[in-house]
Amino acid sequence: MTVSKIVSNTAFQQMMTYKLYSENEQQKKAIKRQLIKSVIDAYGDTYYRLKEGTRQAIDMMCWLSAERGFVFAGDDYLGDRYDISDRTVRNVAKILRKAGVILTVYRSSTKHNGRGCPIHLFVVHPYFNHWTSLLNLDFQADFQAEKAETPCESKDEQPKNVSTNDLSLKSINKNIRKVPRLDSTFTASFVPKEFVQAVRPFFDDAVTIEDFWKSVYLDTKMICDIVASETITYTAVDAFKQAVRGYKRGKVKTTLIRYFTGTFKKLMDQVYFDLPLPS
């Protein structure tokens, strides 16, 4: 189910700050199992023939959605993390939409007059009705429209494409000069000010800064209770500086955001392993 609904920044902030459905880890795992079951039911026996990386990406989508019923992890992030193509991730979402497992809406884009990154809402999650009400979505109408379309799925694995959301430093600056945008002062409040200040001299663009921080959020989601937020922010700033240096030295072979994500993950792994053992 694809809805040409563009979620405003205000509505997205309401979604991000809405109370967690799961009160503890056990409840979160239970919700995740429900989401996974809906996916397996959609795929049938073919689910178990998917490549391991594809199943891991699906598992992560369900885990991230367990708390509030939606996931906004980018195709490029999941593809890079589990060594599958961006197209494979998009194909998974397409199959789940046509099966009625998820409904996809989009964040607004400041780079053009249209939709930005997708937000996938899981239909079986208890919060689904809340989101359809908040976003004024017609679930049944959009599901029927999706079912009426001619399917054109591709194979599970295809050559990896570079997402148009993750561009090189040069490409992003070129696009920013051509189209209207919101500067860094419009960056969402969930991005620390210290990180905004570090990125702003290179990308004075709210959506781009939020895309960088999205990688930080997803990589630290499971450890944010044991690692201080100040440490995460400091490490993210350090990773961004290293990524820019790497770009200027010609070390970035994919995209700057992917390079930043890999750098941040390495730095955070070191921070995590250096934590003192509980007494």
C-alpha cells in the first residue's frame, strides 16, 4: 500500500516523540514476532529461500518498528549494513505493500517539490490506527488501489545502486544550489545542536543534516541506555570530521553518508568495548 501522502515535519516530530508501545524488552520482542509473522505470511515458503542478508534487513525493519509501529531506515542504510542492494530493500517493501503488510508514506523533501524518504507503517502494529488517524489516511481505498496495479517485482538480488538520497559532497552541494531548501536552522530538534554546528559549514541544509544523524540514531538505538548521549554526539562529530577528511583525500568511493556511517560505527564499537564492566 503506497500512499502519496507527504508527512509534514511537524507530524513526523509527533510520530518520533509519541510514547513507546512496549514498556519493556519482553513486550518489544513479542511485538516484533507479530511483525515478522505478518512478513512470513506474505512471502510464504519463499521467505526461507531469501538470502541471509535480506532476512536480516527484514528482521531489523521489524525490530525498529516494534516500538512505534513504523520504520524510516533508508534503503541505502539497510543495504549497506547487510550487504544487499538498495534495490533488494525496495523490492522487499514493494512486496510487503502489495500483500497489505505495510503502508508507505513519505517525509517531505526540501530538495524538490515532492516526497522524500519513505516511512513504512506496519498494519498489524497496535499503533497503526493511530497513525492512519493522525495522517488522515484512507487505508482501504489505498489498499485496493495498490492491489489493482500490475506487479513487476525484480529478483531478490540485483546490482547495488547508489541511492539518490545519499549523494557525494560535490553532488549534494550542486543540488542544493539548484533547488529551494530549508537551511540548518530548520533541523529537527532530535538532532543535537553540537552535531548541527559541525555539519552546517559543509551542508547548511536541514534534511541532509537529519539524514546524517539518522545513521547515528539507528546504530546507537540498542545501546543508548548504557552510553551517554554526550559521548554519542561527540563520537558522531568526530566521525563526520573524519568523513570530510576522507572525502578531501579521495578515500570516499561510495557516498559521503555511507562513509560517515562506517566511520561512526567503527568509532562507536571502540567506545562500547572500552566501557567498564558492571560490578
